[in-house]
Amino acid sequence: MATSTQTQSPLLPYGVGRFGAGWGVVFLLFLVLLAVGLYGYSRQLIEGEGVTGLRDVGTMGGAPWGLYIAFELWFVGIGFGAMMLVAAARLAHIDLLKPLVRTMCVIALATLFIGGWSIIVDLGQPVRAVVNIIKYARPMSPFFGTFTIGLVAAFAATLVYLFLDGRRDAAILARRPSRWSWLHRLAASGYTDTEVEKHRRRRSSALLAGALLVVAIVAASTSGFVFGIQQGRPGWFGALQAPGFVVLAMLTGTAATVIVAASLRSGLGEKEALGSRVFTLLNTVMLVASLVYIYFIVVEIITSSYSSSLADQRVTDALLTGEYAWMFWLSAALFIVGAALSIFRATASRSSIWLVVVAAIAIIIGALLKRYLLVVPPLTTGRLLPYADGSYSPTWVEYAVVGGLISLGVLFFMIFMKLFPILGLNDREENV
Amino acid sequence: MRIAITALVAVGGIVLALVSALLLAAPLGGAPFDESFSNPRLVYAPTLAVIGVALVFSAAIVYELMPRIGDD
Amino acid sequence: MTRLGMVIDLEKCVGCRACMVACKVENNTPESAFWMYVFRLEDGEYPESRVSFLPRPCQHCDNAPCVKVCPVGARYTRDHGIVVTDWDRCIGCRYCEVACPYGVNYFNYKKPKELQYLNWENPDVEVHSQGEVPPYKNPVLAGKFGPEQRKVAGGGHTKGVMEKCTFCVHRVDSGLDPACVVNCPVGALIFGDLEDPESPASRAIADKPAYRLLEERDTRPKVRYIGAPVSSTAREIERPKVRN
Amino acid sequence: MAASRFLFGPLTTLGAAEESDSGDHTGTVDEWVPTTCWIGKQDCGMLAHRIDGRVVKLEGHPSHPRNMGTLCPKGVGQITALYDPNRVMTPLIRTNGKGVKGEFRAAGWDEALSLVAEKMNAAREDDPRKLIWQKGRSKAKSFYDKAFVNASGATKLHHGAYCSDAGYRACEYTVGPHGVLHPDFRNTDYVLAWGWNITAGGGNKTCWLTWNQQLIEARARGVKVVVVDPRVRAAGAYADKWLPIKPGTDLALALALCNLVIGQDTLDRDYLRKYSNAGYLVQEDGKFLRIDDVEQVWDETTGGPMPHDADGVTPALEGEFTVGDQTVRPGFQVFKEHVAGYTAEWAAETCGLNADDIREVAADLGSKASIGSIRSFDGVDVPHRPVSIMTYHVSQQELGFQQVRAQVMLMMLLGAMGASGGTMVDWTWKVHKNYAGLDDIEITDTPNIYLNKSKFYPINSNNSSIVAQVMNDPEAFGVDYVPEVAILHMVNPLSSFLSEEDLVEAYKKFKFVAVIDPWISRTADMFADVILPAATLEKYEGPPSGTDQYTDAVALRVPIQEPLGQSRGDIQIYLDLCEAAGILFGEGGYLDEVNKALKLSDEYALPLDRKPTEREIFDNWSKDQGIDEGVSFFEREGVLVKGPVSATKRYGYAMDEPFGGAIHRLYGESLQGYQEEMKKLGVSENYWKHYTALPTWQKPIMDTSPAEYDLYLVSYKMIEFKQGRATQSPLLAELAPKQRLDINPETARARGLEDGDAVLVESQNAVTGFTRQLKTVVHITSSIRPDTVAMPHHYGEIARSPVTEGQGPTPNVLFFTGEGYTANTGDQSFHVKVRVEKA
């Protein structure tokens, strides 16, 4: 039990129901960012996407996909990774992660949610899109045909998992008098913590976790297929895209979990549930995933360096030595730094949490750059006909909108943690 | 009974998702040579597929939340 | 089965870009959208530099990557193999564009009317014309086409929607050749049914080697080229206004 | 339904249903109106597609011989000239001072016309020479221009410096017809495209489009094309060989080719004897030997001098003879000796070329000329000399006149002038009045404002930049008046002529400037007192010739809608202006002059006491042409195809009197005469040094610029803007959005320049030491000599159009007018030495 939160209101754990000043300031800050994003998006809606830095490939020499899609991939990657961790925690009975399961579910929901919105904001006809996708979506099209279905499935699966997994905690909270007890009662939906229910819970959570894993891997792969099956775009076509997406998802999901967990640990003063051992575990996951991913990058670069196609060469050159080299090497450096810190942490005698957090931050930023590098350079430099080189630089609208989307996710998370305990309650907690 | 209904919902969801994605939505495969490749065979088939997927997971809710019917 | 295609004779093309303008006026396309584009290319070093031209309409592929990836079936292959965009259905995701190896897609990043040359609704223009000139109108472009009755001709110009060369579907459907073909001063563009050995297009490639752009990508275009293929080291010169 | 209204309604994000009239064709009026192109120079036949009164597209007229259903980019794009919101729509009267950006108020036609008429008449009454009239390139037949000049007594200035006037003068003087050199495309086997971009430049008589059609046909036939140009660009794809000649050295190459052709003895002696003055005996003083005022030849049969026109003479071409106490040589012998020093090696050195390439051209010319062969056209035998030169704007350089003369002489040596497959000048071999006129100039002490027949430019092409210099200092040129009123009709001297500062000073001296134009040009912006809005495509104009040199046709510009705003057709404006000025009616009035200019027979002549409509004029003209239906024939059909041009018209040899009776002047006796007289009257050497009987290589003056001016600047035309009136069209400006400096990659590298970099270009006048600058951007291209940079024309012409904003300056800013930068015919040189540095 959190002791620090008991001074003012001894009733609800982890600050649920209490809106402190610190929380309020942060909330307001993100609300402002969201408002800026909304303003930017309103400009885009009214003027068209001419207000973004996006332009056509070919004669216009631009990139029709840019920051929005890069962030979309990054967001949903984190979401899929978090889903995988949730599934792993349940399937491998990793008790250390139990307090974090709900956090990871919320991370997944928030990132999938804003990932979906990133697609919407990228569209020229967003409202029409919603109607036409549910009416006409074609399974053959990886992006909206199958991927959106994957996204919906992932969101639905995580939501169901979060709901069922949280019923016990909700029931505990519902018994305490508070303004939110009705909500907790609703979330508990009649949970009584009987043996029968516990038994059902075990069976269904195992099956659900399995489904979560499958859905996460399939959906992450599909977003890789969006690019991997495109013969017409140098730098994209390849069998490694889908597995690369899965590994990077795992990696970024873990990194995001580390960062959020560290924030919760310091924000909620929750040293016990989020002890050093949790971070050690997450660090190990990160370490393995980052080494695998670095290996993937190396394989990818070696393969494309030997490509017979001049166009593929051009993209590789742009990445390794050209216009995007700084970003490519920065991202590579971030991955390597992340991996190195993880190794150091794994072998060090003292177990610092901040080391893990720094590694996670390096990796998650590296991953964002990598996503940008996947989307943009093949569009600006990957030309098969003799078009002149293209260029793309995002405008303030795009930064504002992306900032707004991140704010949306953070606000979603912040509201959730005031309505429900963000960490799982201890098993020793009284029975319902 | 509970398991049967749960299985029914789950299998129903899978079948609905597969049938609507593979048979009712726009055709898969090959070089698209005419207009039929651009239209679902049943409008809103993708919605059905999404509903199917959602059904699969809601089977868990059915399983855990369904009121006791007397089998256990 | 009729398969309409275009033959482009690079031995005749003089790179004048009249086809580009003819296309723009015919389809009333917005600024910097070149459904038909003519590369002016240069290769080699002085004094052995060589200049060449490469007209690039939509290739109307038999195995069109854009059609395959369209999430909502707005891009489709219609009768006679013409690849068109249903501008009434397109959601503006630009997946067709990133999938196309030829760069033929043009998205409406802005309100197209502000960028159109034949728009006469500009208030400044109305003041000057003193209301004498009727508004631009070409109902054919806005119409529905073929048995499928979908809006595919160059009349969409809707913000946030993808567009590209339609082989002038509105002309072809009434038995005319595309605007660029009709206008080419030197007869470098030839149009017709590739399945019919007597069509002008088939005759043009009957006794000359013809090739397609990026054959290795297996897109199987219905646009054939005659003449020396463009060198892989060719660089583009004299670009038109490319950004709006 | 409500839901779909919500989902697809006219929300800004959706807009799917913006076209509410989708697919409903009922009730629209869909028409095709025949007319002719207005924007290019060859007046292609067009069909305007009109829906409910709004023109939506222009297409080529399928039966017009010149374009056969097609149009060039300008032809298609000129729809924006019709519906340009930046056109002048009402008469404008200036409200601020001149020489600065103009402020204008809208006025009625009556007010504007009476103001112009009053000023014009005041000037005419004072001194008719004080009224200047100037027009840009006349479209179609310029009968109404001529009628106005005659009726008003105005001094007509020339249309533009860009043209090829030095070449025109050289051809008129040397062989007679009015034009420069172009091939008999259908029959030629060899084209020397000289300083002329064969695929993007257009010809001197027709536009780009017809030439390209004929070139592509000829290429399919296997014609060999050699391009002689510092910059090859689009021609490169259609050239078998590129000779990247150093700017300003074309004369050296032409002379060397003459020398080589003589050396290899591939001469058409028959032609030289019969139709040229090659056999005329030249005395040691450079004058022809004349007996009883008749030029003499050395008759090989009789072995003595004979009048050149005596029956049965066989003039000797070579040798040295003694007649009386005179040693005389035939003109050809003089020429042969004159060019003997111009060897291939010398030319290679001078022109920056390879001697073997030059020898190869000469050898090709000699072998392909197939001297002695005959081809029959409909039973008419014509000498077949299938070698040709295409030359056009290249004549606009310091040595331009003599250089074109040398090119003509090269073709003369081969007998290819006017032969089947040979080199043509005009459509027919009609001899222009200048053939005699230029040979017989009496230099006057009191020249007019453009120094016609002056000691400075005895042969004179009428250059407005020189007019400006004269106006700024009339005494220096012996001119005793300064014009006061100018009527500028679609001309923009400030941009289309050179030496802008002189022009600005000069135009300030005009007390009144009236402009007839659809747009506000830079000249109008700074100097117009009144602007009369002219219509563009929506007017009657013509009749333009429709010939493509093989098929004859005539068409008419028919309005494709009512004139936009308050604009009026040009003819209407002249009718109205002459009425206001009181010079419309009666003998010698405008209508009378129109009758004369159109050569209307009495039956169809316009009555001199009633103002006709534009349509009436063309109705009378059509009927006079034997078209019973009158103008409605053209309103319905657009073009009257008359049929093939006969060989007897096309080929000089085949004419009833071969070459129209002109004796081609290999030896330019009178040119030397002018030099002597000019020296006597005391003008600087730069004026007289190019007046020589035979073209003589002299180093261009620009080459004496200091060494830091290490690059040659040349200018050129792009297909997008050829003939001007185009940069303000958004459709065309989109194709060529910005001024640029073409530069070789090696040259750019040496200066650290990359494509798109901003640069300063500074030119230097080697005579006066003046420098001029402009700023533009780099365009790297390997199709240009490393010692040469090039800029296209026509940017920076229209002042008041958002489309032209930021396009960049005209290269004319950098060129000079005057000694060393003007040909001996008063023609502008578009060559100058510059230095280029990163801005």
C-alpha cells in the first residue's frame, strides 16, 4: 500500500480520485499542447494538407507520407510491444510484472488510440474515410484494409483484457466510499472474488493473453507489410520489414514501459511495487530486443548495400552518407548506447534504475528516428524514373498535430490513473 | 453451457471475421483486371469483419460475466 | 478483349511539353499537377552530352500496384484496362502514390480551384470581367462513366483526394483519343487497342522494338516506348514549377 | 439521405459533392468555333471549344496545313491570355508622373480616344515626324497597321531587336528575297542548323511547330543534321553532330567552309556564272569594270570582256585579265583569294572547334550537294542540291550581316540557293524592294530618328535602342528633331530592346505616349499616358497565310467570343482612333488606305464615307478573294486550303524568270562603296569596318574586354515563350517558372556553384568600359561550351501580373547597344563578355 498517499485521503490507492496540483499543472500543460494541435489540425482541415510539408513524389519532389505516418508507426509499435509484454507476463507467470500489467494495457490503449488518430490526421478526407473504410475496406490493402482491422482487433483485445483483469481491483475500490465508487462498481461488474471466478479468470486470461500476443504480432507485421510488399518504392521491399516491426515493437513497448514505470515510481513514490528488480527484468528484455534489432539493421544495410538496383543504392547512400546520414547514425548510436547501457546495467554490481531509464529513452528516440527514416528517405530519394531529388521538412502544423496527439495519449493516461489504480493492487489486498 | 456459449461467440466471431474478410469483402489476389476488385461483394463487409474480431474477444467477457445459469 | 494503350515514340518526341498543357486544359488540373509529364533529360559530359525526352503519362499497368493497395477500392481498373480513380470514394491516404514506381499520382494538397487556370470564380476575375464571362463548366468531366457509373474523369479536383491521368476516359468513352495524343505536334504519341493488330498503337510497335518502363517491377504497363531507353545516369534539366 | 448529406455535404473536409452539375449534359450549349492562333507567329488554325459561351479549350484545326490538328504549348496555353484576370479591361489614363510605376484611372473610350487623337493631331500639325508609331510582332497580315501609318503619316519603328534583321538585310542584299535561311525540308539531305535550335527555336517564317513536323519527317527520311551552336540543348537529340562554336565566330567558320568548298572544287559553276555576279570583273580599286555603265565579264569563248548580260557569254570565274590599263579579276577569283587564308586549322583555332570536324562538314556539303543533279516536280526540272543552312537569330551579333552573307555565299558556291532540297529564304523567290534599295543608298546628312540612310548605318534595320540614343543626343547624330508623341501597339521597347537606361531617358522625352495592349507592359507602366485595352483572341484579324511552304492556305482570326470587358479588337481601335482624329474618311484617309493595303478591287472596296465593322472589312476581302459566301466561310470552316505550292513558285531556278531576275551578289561592290563614303564623312572605324565587299573576319570587339570578364553570354528563346506574350500565362509560366543562367558543370565547379545557386552576372562594354549587372540562378547543363553562359529571353516583360512576379530579369539588361555591340546594319548584338560570381 502506498503510504505517502494516505495522509490526506486514506481511501483510494495510487492517488485515484485525487487531483493534486502537480498533476493539474502537467494536465493543463498537455491540454494546451492538445489545443495547439487542434488548431493546427483545423488549419489543415480548412486549407488542405498544403499547410504540411507533404508533397507528391515524382515531379513535386516531396514525400506524401511524413511525420504523421512515422509517428503512427512509432505509436502503434509501442502499443503492440506493450501488448506483447502483457501477454508474456501472464503466459510466463512473471509475477514481477503483475503490478505493471494495467499500466502496460493503458500504454497500449493510449498509443493504439493515438496511432489510429495519426492515420486519420494524415488523410485528405478523414470523415469520408471512416465511412468508406467500414463500407469498402479491401483485405488486399495492407494499410487500411488489414491493418485497420488489426488495429481495431488489438484495441478491442487489450480493452477486454484490461477490463477483465481489473475487475478485482475495481471491486476492492468500489467498497470504499468515494465519488468514483459507482464507476468502480461498474468496472467490477459483479466481481466477487470467488474461487469459481478466480478459476475462470485464470483460464480466460491465459487464452486472452495468447490472443493478445498473436494479435500484436500479426498487427505489427501488417504494419511492416505496408512497406515490405512495395516493389515500387526502393528501400521498402524486403522480407525483414515485418519481423523488424515486431522486434522494434517489443523493444519500444518495453522502453515505454520502463519510462512510464519510472515516472510512476517517482511520481507515486511507489518504490515497493516498482522495485529495482522490475527494472532489471525490463532491462533484460530491452537488452535482448535491442541486440536483435541492431542485428536486423546491420543485415538490412549489408543487403541493400549489395543491391543491384541503382535506386535502392541511392536510398542506402542517402541514409549512410547523404542527406539523412546524421539521422541514421544518430539513431544507430542511440540504439547502441541503449544496448550498451543495458549490458552495463545487467553486469554492474549496483542496480541503478536511472541507467535503465536512460537506455529506454535512447532506444525510444532511436526508434522514432528509425521510423522517420523508414518512411521519408525512400519517398524523397527512392525514385525509379529520373526525377530530381525530393525533399521534405515538416511544418509547424505537423509538429503541432503530433504534439497534440502525444498530449491526447498522455491525457488519456493521466485521466485513467485518476479513475482507476494505475498499478495492480497487491495480492495481499483484502478479499472482496 | 457457459463454455458452449463462449465457444459459440468466439467461433462465431472467427467465422464472421473470416467469411466477411475473405468472401464478402473485395476479392483478394491476382492482378486486378476489372472493377469488381474494387468493391466488396457485400457493402459493409469490413464492418462485419471488425465485429467478428471484436466478438472473438468479447467471448471472454461472456465467459466471465455471464450470470450463473446453473451449470456450476 | 480491348486493352487500350499508348505508344510513345521517343525518336519523335521533341520535348515541347505541348501534351502537358493540352492535358492540363482538357482536364482543368490544378497548378503543378502534371498528369502527363515530359522529362527533359541530359546525360554525359560536354561535348558528348546527350539530351533526351521522356513523356510520362500514367502507365495504366495491367498489374497495377496502386490498385492493389487502395484501401477502399477508389483506384480501380475499369473496362479496357484503364486505371482510374473514383474521386467520389477516395479517402486521400496516398497509399497508391507511395506504391506507384512511376510517380504519376497527384494529390490535391490545396483547394484545387484556387490553383486552376480556368477557374473564373476568383473575385478579382469577376470584377474585371464585369460578369460577362460565364463560369467555367465542363459537365462531361464531372459525369459518371461506364457500366459502373462512377466519377472517374478529370472533374473531381476535390481537396484531399488523389488524381492522375485517366487516359482522358471521357474522350475515350466517346471514341476520341486522349488530349495529349491528339495534340502532339510530331505524332510521338499513339493510342489504340493493343489487342487489335490493326489499331494505330499496335501498328506503331509492329515492326519496331518496344519496351515498357521498369519492366523488372512486373507492373505490366500498357504504355509502350519506342526508341533508346533512358540511361540510368540521365539527370533532369529544365524542371517546370513543381511545388504549389 | 440526410446522413449522406452530412457525410458528403459541402464541408470543407469533404467536398465530394462540390460539382453539383455532375453528368447532367442537358441544356448546355456545346460548340466548336474555328479561329487562328493569336500567341505564336505562324497563326495556326484552331478550334475553340465553347460550353455555354465559355471557351474551355483550344485545339488545332485538323485541316490547317501548318499544324494539322495540333498546337504547341503556347497555342494550347493561350486560353489564359483570353481569360487573364490581369488584362486591361477598360481604357486607362495616367494620374501620376512618368518614369515610375504608373497609377491609372479607368476612363471611357470616348475620353481616351479623343485625348489620344488630340495629342496625335497636335504633333502631326507641328511636324509629322514627331509622331512615332511602333508595334510588336504583327499578327497575320498587317494591312491595318500600314493603313494607319499611311493615313497618319507617323514614323514607323521596328518591332523588336530579337528578330533576325541583319540576316534579312544580308539575304535581301545578296539574293533578293525577304527572310533568312531555311531548308527545303522535304527534299534536303543535309541541314546545317546554324546558331538555331532546330527543335525549340522556330523558323524565321513560321513558328516552331511546322518546322518540327518537317524536321521529324526529314529525320525519318535520314537527313543528316549538324548543329553549329555554343549551346545545343533540345537540338542535340536530333543532331548527328554538334559543333560547339565559340560565340561571335560564326563568320570565321563560314569563310573557312567557303575556302574548303572551293578547295575541293565542289562548285556549281553553272549557277555562279548564270545567276550571280561571280564572273563580274573587279578592278584593283574594288569596283566592277563597267563599259557603258554595264558590268563586264571575261567571256571564255571570245577571250575578252563582254557585258554580263550579253547573249551566250561564258564568264570566266577564275584568272587575272588585263582590260585596257586595268588588271581585273572575276569576283569569284577575288573571293577565292580572299578566303584562301581561312583554313580549317585557322577556323578551328578561332572558333574553338576541331579542324577535322570542319573539313567533314565541307566534305559532306560537297558530296551531298550532288552538283549537276536534277529533280523533276510536276514536269518542272529543278537543280537538286539537297544541302541547306538554317539560320535565324544568330544573325544578331556584331558581324551578323556579313556572317549571314558568308553563309549565303557558301550555299551559292554549291548552287543550293533556291534549289530542290537546298536553302530557301522566303516562301517564294519574289525579290524584295531592298534588293535594289540596299545597293543604291544615298547617304543623307539629315537622317530621321532611326538614322535611316545615315553615315552611321547606311543599311539600317531600324533599332529602337539606337532611336533612344539619338533622342538623348540628337546633335551627335545630326538629327534635328525629337519625336513627341508615340503610339505603342503591343510593343514593349523597355524589355524587348536593349540599353534600358537609354530607353528610359528617351521615353521621358515623349510628351505623350499612347499604348494599345491587353496588358500593362513595363514600358506602359512607366510611360503610358493612355492605355487602350486591346482584345486578344476575341477579335477579327487577318488574313494570315496558312502555308507550310508546300501547301498554300489562308485562314482568318474569328472572334471566339465578345471582347472581354471593354477591350476592343485592334482594327476596331484604329477605326475609332482615326474617326476621333478625323482621318478615317475620304481619300488618303484610313479607309482608303485599308482598301489599298488589302488591294480590294473597286467592287469590294470599302466606301470612304461610312465606318465599317471589322467583320464587314473581312467580308469584303473574302468576297474579293472569290469566296462568294464572304466571311461566313471562315466563321464556319476556319481555313481555306488552296492546294500545293507549285515548284515554279518555290524554287528560284524554276521561276519564269529564274530568281525573279535578281543577280546574286557574291561580290558586294556597293558595300565597299559605303565604307569609302562613311570614311569620308568621318565616322568611327567601328561603324564602317564591316562594310566590305566580301565578308572579312574581324575579331569581335567584345573580345577586348578585360580578362576577368571571362565568359561569353548568349541569349536564346525557349519554346514555352517563343515570340513573347507568354510569361504572364500561368500555364506557360508553370512550364518555365524562372529565369536562369545556363552554365557548364565544369565552369560551375570552378566557381563553386551548384544548380539553383543565386549568381551575379556582370557584363562589360569593351568600348565604353561600362558594366551592367543582374541577379539570377544557376542552371547547370552539359549542353553548353565551358566558356559560354546563356540566358533565355522574355522574362520580365509584363509589369502588372502576379504571374510574372519573381520570374527574374530579361538578359537584355546585360547587352549593350552601340559600337561593337551593334551590327553595321544597326542591328542589335546579343553577345557580350560577362563574369559570373555567387551572389
